[in-house]
Amino acid sequence: MTRLAVPKTYKLYLGGKFPRSESGRVYEIRSHDGEFLANAAKASRKDARDAVVAARSALGGWAGATAYNRGQVLYRIAELLEGRRAQFVTEIVQSEGVSTAAAFAQVDEAIDRWVWYAGWADKYLQVAGNANPVSGPYFNLSVPEPTGVVAIIAPQTGGSLLGLVSAVAPALVSGNTVVVVANEAMPLSAISLGEVLATSDVPGGVVNILTGSPAEMAPWLASHADVNALDLVGAGDLDWIHLEIDAAETLTRVLQPENGPDAASPSLARVLAFTETKTIWHTKGLI
Amino acid sequence: MSFLDYAPAPESQAVLNLRGDYGLFIDGEFVAGRGEPFQSINPATEKQIAMIAHADAADVDAAVAAARRAYDKTWSKLSGSDRGKYLFRIARLVQERARELAVAETLDNGKPIKESRDVDVPLVAAWFFYYAGWADKLDHAGVGPTPSARGVAAQVIPWNFPLLMLAWKIAPALAAGNTVVLKPAETTSLTALLFAEILQQADLPAGVVNIVTGGRDTGKALVGHPGVNLVAFTGSTGAGRAIARSVAGTDKKVILELGGKAANIVFDDAPIDQAIEGIVNGIFFNQGHVCCAGSRLLVQESIHDDVIDRLKARLSTLRLGDPMDKNTDIGAINSAEQLARIRELTDIGEQEGAERWSPDCVLPEAGFWFRPTIFTNVSTSHRIARDEVFGPVLSVLTFRTPAEAIAKANNTPYGLSAGIWTEKGSRMLAVADKLRAGVIWANTFNRFDPASPFGGYKESGYGREGGRHGLAAYLKPAAGRAAARTVTAAPAASIAPAVASPAAEKTPVSRKKAAK
């Protein structure tokens, strides 16, 4: 007799916990060939707003951690993901219908991307900041700082895990906290990634993962006054120009949609997109 | 037992599992040396810890050949991200075995366990972690696009921070894509050999790092070897001068971290309690065996007596003794040779008329010990104000104006570091501008971080270790740029074989090893 499997309930990842949607709504997730996989939570406006509150509360601790510490935590995510490759491969094969080899390649790429961004945590500032030779007896130094809470619409095409990681990791490097709307049709690896984050020293609230409808949630996040930056990388099929207009109300920083296989490809620019440059002047006494 | 006495709190040595004798680490294996093995002793007890192999010129030759093979066949063909992954592994293994390494370091070097445990070893891990992240980001290192490695690096390190100096050398070298032959100091080989075991655990390809133990002859054979492309040395200015002379006319890149005689300048508006702690940390940290130690205290005249009184009171509470005790502040001097030099220079200090003071503390019978010592009434011409003592000895001088402080601070052939104590930011920055030293600490002292470049002006050497700048010496700018700057090298320089370009960023690498 074959053993009967125990399926997992996929919920949201908010403030370090795994709640259901407060709305009680779910939607069916089916495999590539139509088989029922799970009922994913369909996050509501309140869930999205709770996620922003959680991200805001976590900001001080994450942005205030040393760069070395942040780098180690991001690297820890890679370590834990490496140990759970098989689980992610299974989920990806089921939901995306790709070959096992392709799924492994995607997971490995996601792991390597965490490692790559982990290394930037204590370096981006050395590359993007600098001393400025102002004319006068002044010490003058420009340093990038995290911009704050970043709301992300994860890529809706391509690899579901890799797309999410590619969008979330660069925002975390400098110390921002994140609210991310996962791939709508294939959200399972996103919630499993939440389980990895929850056990890899990432403080609760630093990453908040919403599943459900990006079309529904994006306007709420775009117009939210406590969101500092909006990454529309996966919003190409939405009315993203209106989202950008909504974001303009509080001058939220916006990254426009990217399409194709190179969407959210690793770059220092993605790290710096979510930073503010602060320039410090200090007088030098005359001796 | 006075209120200052503590019950003994020795760190357990049970975490250590040492062998009776250690070989050289060449091509991924421990091998016997051809020279006469020597003993490594615990400077706190003078008892033997282990016998260490002595590499002669033929051993050095084998190590350089192994490093060259590893460079040509393996390391230069790996992607930057795979080099980085090896360095991350090393960082994690150091973290995992941190306590063991700290105990071994204290046993072999004589430094207090609280320093090896809380400073040396955590920094070692941090150094590997930091440079691991650079390995696949070298385009951003500041030497132009697509830089390449130099090849085989010869690295010679001192005994004051044995494992930390190893990390300063090896981490950036490997991140930049070089392979390494490293020679630890004769009196402190132990942690380098434990580190070799860590490299085996990390499955680092054979020959990428080779460790040759031995004496001065070993070091000389290594830096003079025609097969090395780069020499990185930390040690005395005398030895650094000899190395600079010996590589003249070759195309070997050189980094030298040499001696220092740092001024620690205390203005009358300094936060005085912090300053006292900083002065003590500046010169008595690691028994003063620190090239950047704040060995010249420059105190503004108006607060001189107050500072000296407070210093004496603070020094009287320092605990000198068993380095393995968790409460020990001052451990053992690393060797009889170094103790003799400290004694000689302090005797000269007295003869030249400076006033000597040490707290009253009992020295253990066995081992090498020296009481923390302050000299007052020191003038700039005294030997103890000019020569690097490299021991727990502070020379106190005074000044009246900032200009005088700057003149006195710069009145040395060295230029490694300096300290400034003042609550006034504008004064601090103005003084820092005028100091000819590579590291300036303001209202702190002896801070080290892998993200922060370290290195000296003048006769304290050249090149920087740490930070983005610490990669520069280990990288060769892309050919187009280099050609414009290269002068025709002397014929002797062409002995080193041409190095292959490690540009093969896309070489597929088996995941078998990475997935272990």
C-alpha cells in the first residue's frame, strides 16, 4: 500500500508569521497539467496594509544592523536554500511543468544570486559612496542609505523562485524591508521561500510575502504613503502607468516593469535603486 | 586576596587536538620538510607545544611549483563566484572552529585568550567573509574593467597576530584569483597549520594555498624565488627594506606593512575617561606587539599630570599572567628574543634620562614577561621616542599647540597610524589632514575591520590591506591600460613564466564539490 501524502497548507508570510488571509479568501493553484496542488491565500487590502506595517516596524533593526551582519544573514539564506533544493525542485516541476534539470538550474541560480547579493552588503557603499573634494576646509562624504519600505510586484513569467529572489534580494542588501506580491499563478515556491527566510536569521517583517492578485494589490501598495519605493518589475501586464502615477502622489521611487529572460538580472543598479545618498559636511578648523 | 584578585578562570584546552609534529602544507597535503624541524613553545611556560617542519630552498621550490600548477590548471579557470564560494566556506569553517583556533593562538603566541577569542579569530572570519564577496565583483574594485590576477603570491607574516595576518594576506589574494605560498613566523606556526586543515575541510583545490614553515632562510628563499609574481610582507622595517632591495628590477609587485611609532595625541578637551581607555588599549593591547600601537603619547601640557595619574591608576588594575585565563589583560611576551629587545630599549630609556614607572605586579616564574611600563619626561631625541619597541612600553611627551602636536607626531620615519582625542570635530579633522600616517583613529584606537584599508606612509611600508584598496596589489589592470604604463622590465624579470588569463568566467564547474 502506498503511503498517503500529507499536503502543506500554503499561507501568507507576514511579520515573521504565517497567517491566512484575514479575508478568508483562497484561490486554487493547479499544476502545469491541471492537477490540484493547493489553495493559496488570496491576500486582501488589509493584508497588504498589515504587510507594510510589519515592514516599517522591521526597518530600524534591519537597516541598523551592521553591513557584515546583513551580509551573513543573506548568505545564510543561500545556505538554507541549498539544503532544501529538492523541495523547491519538486514544487517548481509540479507548478511550472519544467524538467527536473531545468528546475535544479533555476534553484541553483537562485541560491547563487543570494550569495552574489550577500557579498554586496558591505561593499556597495564602498563603490557608490565617496569623499568629495569640495573647495574649502570641509570634510565632505557621500554615503548611500536604504530608502525604507520597498513594495515589489515579483516577475509573473519565467522561473517563479528565481524571479522572486531576483527582485527581493537586491532591495534587502542595503537594509530596506520588503513587501512582495508573488507570482500569481505559481506562488508555492514563494511561500516555501518564506519558510527558509523564517529560519535563516532574517528578522520577522524584513520580508513579507503576499499571494493573490497583483492587479488587485498593486494599486493599494502604489498609493500607500508609507511605501518608499515601488519595484514594478513583474507588473508589465498591469496598468503600470497608472501605478506609477499613483506612486507619484508621495514621490515613491519607482522601477518600471522588465520583461524577458533578463528581467531583474543581477546588478549593482538594482541595489542602488533603493538607496538615498546622504552627503555629510563637517568643517575643518584652521590650524 | 585583594578585591582586585580573581579566582583563576582558565579557558579549557580540551577543544585542541594537537599533533606532536607538523609538516609543511604543500599541494594540499602535509609533507615532511627537508630542513631540521624546530620546536614551537608556549611563551607563557616555555614548554614545547609541537615540532614544526623547516622548509629549505628545495621545499620552497616545491611549494611555488605547486602554487603555479594550481594557478594554471585550476584556480585561474574557476569563475569568480566559485572562488568566492570557497572563501565563504573557509569563513564559515573558521567561525565553526573559532574557539579551537583562539585557544591554539593563545597557547602559541602568549596573547590573552580574551583577545584571541574576541578580536583575532572573529576578524579572521570577517576577513574571509568580506573578500569572498569581492571574488565575483572585481570589475568594481577600482583598477578598471576586467582586471586579472597576478599569479603566485609569496606572503610572509609576523608573530604578533599569526592567524589574523594570514587572513589579511590569503583572503584578498585568493579573491583576486592568485594562488599563495605563505610563510608564518618561526615562533607562531601553529594556527597556520590548523588553518591548512580547514582548507582541506573546505575542499580547496590542492596547491591553491601552500604553507611553508621555517626560519628567516625560508622566508628569504620564498620572497627571492623567481617563480613568484608578488611579494606581500608584514614585519620589521629592516626586513622590508631588504625585500624592496631584493625585488628591485623585477616585475614582482610588492606590499609592505612595516613598523610604526604612532603618536596618540590627547588634547585638553578630550573625553578623558575614554581617552585613558584608548591610550591603554592603544599600547597595551596584545602586549604592545602591534605595529600600529600608540607608543608615543602626546599630551597637551595642561592636562599632563591628570592624564598620567589616571593612567597609573588604570594600569594598576590590569591583570598580567596566564594568557589562557579569561580575566588576563596582559599576556606573555612572544619570545625570549623579543623580551631581550624590550629590556634593552627600556634600559636605554632610563639611561637617557626618562622617568620609568610600572605597576607593582608579580611576574610568573616561567615564560617571558614584561610589566606594562610608562616613561615620562621623554624628549623627541630619546631612543624610546624614536625606535619601535614592540612591547608594552609607552613614551609620554607633551605639546602646547596643535601645530606642535602635529610637528612632533610627524617627527618619525614611520607613518602607519595615529590617534587624536578631542571632542571638537573641526580640530580633529584639521589635525588628521596634517598627519602623515595611513590610519587615523579619532576618539578610538586599534580598530580593525575588513572593510577598512590599513597600511602606512613613509618607512611603514606601502600598499594597503583591507577594503576595496586591499585588492589593488593583487590585481593586474586589463592589458590595454597596463601597456601604457609598463616600462621595459630588466631581463631578470622575465624568469617568471607568462601567466594565463583567468578570464574564463563562464567555465562550467561541477557542482559535485559545491554540493557536499
